[in-house]
Amino acid sequence: MTDPNRPYDPNRPYDPNRPYEPVPEQVGPYDPATDVTATPTADPRLALATGRYWAGALATVLVCALIGLAAWFIVDQVAGQDLQNPPFGDNGALGWAIAGALFALLAAVVLQLFVLTTPRPTSFFGWVVALATIIMATLQFTSGKETLSAVLTAVVWVVLGAAVWSLLTGVLSRTVLRRTRAVGTA
């Protein structure tokens, strides 16, 4: 049986002949304000390598525009079904390319704002993109048009939302910077 007053150390091998070592006396709770050895060296805020971030964001915009164009082409021209109109523009290839591009561009702006202002930007961004995607996908069922068209349009929005989230969080992982400051500066 082990001694309950003796702290457990998993790195210390068992030695039955070792004498009892008392637990060191507790001094009180740790107060970082009084600790002279604690010197903050990192600013908890994040920054972006802005040029690289926006290069990746514009590549995401291009990919999402091509997703909108490809979705229209596959559904309308190949399958012979109709997609519902995007929120802006007509139901043609250009309308869906613009819809995908604007969705990605707006998401890139929101992500940059989250990085500069929130403690966990990817968590908030994931929720915002997921909720915006759900809203855009379910909005198609309120128009009163045929169900197949609404389902196909909802699938396009889900694919666009997945692309925006995966591409922009990938860009962010390569462009986010942790700010550092000199010791003793505020």
C-alpha cells in the first residue's frame, strides 16, 4: 500500500528502502502579479501575413466562382435540371460564379476581422460559415418552387460552404502570426 502523504512521482522507480520524504510546505496560492520571475514575452493577440493571406483568399474566391460555374453547368446543361436563382444575378453561369465568389470574399473579410479581434478565430469562423451555409441552403425551400430544384440548389450551397471553410482555414493556418513584444514593454 502507498503512503497517502507522499506525492506520487511516475518517473521515480520504486525503491522499498528509500526513506520517507515529507511533502514540502504549501506557501499559498500562486499570484502572477507578485512573481518577479514571470516576464511576459508574447502578446496574446494574433496577426496576419496580410499579403499571403489575401493571395490565398483571392485563390479561394476563384475556386468558389468556379464551383458555382461548374455546379450550374452540371445541373443545368448536363442533367437538364434547373437551379434556383442565386441571391443576386440571374440563374445563368455568371450569376452562380458571382454568388460563389462573393460568398468566399465576404467570408475572407469576416475571417480577417475574427483573427484581429477574437480569441479563437477559427472556432467563430466555423460557426459563422456553417450557419450562413445552412441559411442559404434552407432558404431555397421557402420560394415555393419545385422540390428537386430546391434540393439541387441547397447542395450547391453546402458544397460552397465546405469549400470556403476548408480553403480559408487552410490559408489561415499558413498565414497567422503570433505577435511578440520585447520584455518590459506594454
